[in-house]
Amino acid sequence: MRDTRNVIDKYKGLPLEEIVDDLDQRSHGLEIAVENTERDFNMGTIVRNANAFGVRHVHVIGRKQWNKRGAMMTDKYLHILYYATLDEFIVAMKANNRAIIAIDNIEGSVKLAQTELPVHGVMVFGQEGPGISPELAMAADKIVAIEQFGSTRSVNVGVAAGIVMYEWIRRHRL
């Protein structure tokens, strides 16, 4: 099947499998996860951001159902892995020597500008509103908060995901 979606010129007209293979060969190792305790419309934005920043693996903790419309079909180019429980996800990350870096502005978090983002980490985003679960906060190797300077308590989780992924890319690839 030839791809006719919104892809860069290099991939126009190529079969989906060839595009995925090429992206896999150019992988830089950044992985992300989403703890989707409720049906959150921001997941599509997070997945689209992941594609834009060259993420190859997106780990979904919890429900398999999520709003793919916001991803604009970019999920077709990624490897999306599902975990029924947080414990399954933690076991898988530890088995692959991936540090779990939760992104949230809760007590105990460290400032993004002042902390290391490990090369072999997985950046985990919670849902809009409640953020990461208390269980994920306990299991995380580190919790990172994005510095903010306005009156609101937090930025949208889709925006936060884009900021953190770009910052990882800036530090490790640019």
C-alpha cells in the first residue's frame, strides 16, 4: 500500500512498511509513555508530538482505547505497546534498563532545566488534570516539572509532552 498521508517528501508514495523501517533505522532511542487512566483527548497530540520528534516506541499504560483523531494517523508510523497495569509497565522498563522519568509538577519534582534527562529513559505523561497517579510517582526514578512563570498551575499535557521531548532531543541529538 502506497502512503498518501501528510508525510515529508522523502516518504511520499512509499509503502507504510518502508517508512516505518527507515524511521526505525534512524531511531535515537527516546521513548515515551502515557498513563491513560481516563479517556483523554490529549493522547492524540502526544502521539503526534512523538512522531515529530522521532520517538519509535510509545507505551500506553491502562486502556487500549484512546482518541486517535488528534494523532492525525501518525500512530501508524510508531510502535505502540500496551500494558494493562502500571506493574506490567514497570517490569518491562526495568527489564530493558529504562529509567522511568515522570513528568508532573507535584511535590518532590525537580526542575527540567536543572536535571539530567537520561539517554535510556522513558518519559511518562499522565492525563490532563490529575497528572500521574500516586503509584507512578512512587515507582518513578525521577519526577520532572517544567518551569512556569504565569498564573496557571500547569500547561496542557500535550504541550508539556512536546516541550520535554524537544528538550531531550536538544540535549542528546542537536
